Amino acid sequence: MKVLITVKISDEQFKRIQSLGYEVLRISESKVKNSNEVDDADVLVAYNPFKTLDISKMKNLKYIMLTSVGFDQVPKEKVLKQNIQVTNNRGGYSIPMAEWIVMCILEIYKKAKTFYKQQQDKVWHMDFGISELYGSRIGFLGTGTIAMEAAKRLNGFGVEIWGYNTNGRKVEYFDRCFGKNQINEIFKNCDVVVSTMPCTEKTKGMIDKDKFALMKDGSSFINVGRGKLVKEDDLLMYIDKFRGVALDVFEEEPLRKESPLWEAENVIVTPHNCWVSDKNTIRVEELMYSNLKKYKEGKQVNNIVNIERGY
């Protein structure tokens, strides 16, 4: 069985995968293209080689393992036509993303951006408008691994944590969870709303002016899910009602230089960077090895995604 790997792996990982009995072919995504050597691979481990690699020519390909969580880059029609199984790196970036969420909430409540500016300007000015996070209610749109890791860390701050998922099922670390027709409870009642949801045809643009209008004056909004969940023009309409807004994802990336979000005093902008960690490679390689081992042994692999559903 042959596996084509287009992402960077260590030499040790290369040998580990070989030890499973695979023929391993390594070609970087900047160079990979169809050839006889490439087209007879059974498994593809990749991030996004699909701009130069036509998987319809890979007749033996039955499994694509993505090192990303999102899979918008995957050619959906070809995958479905060839009945290719796809897995992603769900959970692999949840810890650094959870830490980023906690960091931004604290920066908003402690007015860190104001103090950074004062330091740059060498201004000594005490601010008596600082708030405690203690006793606040934080609501998560989505209760997957990112939200769970964030909720676990936030529990230590003495906050109440609400979550929204499709059926309102109870999830560890959450005090209350709401189902499909109760999403407005999160927007109306929470001091901080954090979006960690995937973007599908049903959820695209769902966080709009109607949702922002429901939120409390002085509340905060954070998005680490997908930029296209949020209608940015609608967010800008309500921007002054928020204590703070933290965005790591945007409708269009990079964020255009003309966007008012850059200069808004109550907005934190980061460049789709919250997933980055010095430990990511370790987690990716462990999942890669585990799934390749299971696949070789004919067992069910982890993190199978539903291409049609979008998550």
C-alpha cells in the first residue's frame, strides 16, 4: 500500500510510517503533480495539494488525511464520485485556540489594548473602568473540542458557561446547553459570545444584525470559527455597543486594509493565527501515525468528516 505525503514530516515520522508496511512517497505541495508514481497512491496525507494535483487521475486513492481542521479546499465532487474517505485534524488545534480565546477575553476585560497604547506613548494614566471576569456568563456557539478546551480553562475564573449545539445535548464543562431553536438565548443573555462553529451553507452569514441587536450593551463578541459566519458590515453597524470584539477570522482574508476593523479601539484583530503552536507538529504526527496504522489494519480511523454536510 502506498501513501503520498505532501506536508512536511520529520525523518523519524517517515520511518515510523514505513515500519507500518507502507511505501512512502514524499513530495512537497509546491511541487506535487500527477505522474505514474503519484497516481497509484492509495492514501494521501496533505493540507492543500489540489491546485496542482488532480485526484480524479488517482484511481487507487481511497483515503485522504488532512492536516487541517477545515476542508473547503477539498474537491467535493471528485471525492464523492470516487467514494474517498476523508479525515481532518479535528481537536489538533483546540488547545492553542482555547488559550487565545481566554487571552482575548482577559485583554478585553482588563483593557490591555489601552494600556499597550499608553506604554507606547509613555502615558501614566490610571483607568478605574476595569472589570472582573468573575461572575460573567460566557456563551459558545458550538460545543466541539475548541469550545470544550476553552470552557475547561474558563471554569477556573468563576464564570457561568453556556453552549449552543444542534440538539441541546449536555456537554462537559458547560453549565447549560441549548438546541437548534434556542440559539437566541446565547445572544440575549451572555456577557461574552464566542463563535467556534464551522461554516456550512446553512450557517453562512448567520451572525448578522439581528443577532448583534439581541446582545447586551457592553457585551463582547469573539470569532475563531469561520469568518463567513459573520456579516462584517452588520458587525460594524453595532460595533459601538460592545465592550470588546476579538476576531481571528474574516469574511475575506487577508482583511482588506480599508476595513474599519483595523482602527476600531474596541476591536482586536489577529491574522488567522490563533491555531499556531510549537506543539502542533507533535499532535499532527501522532494522529497521522495512529490513523495510518488503523487504516492498514482495516480498522475505523478517527475524525471522519462528512463532505456533503460540511463538518
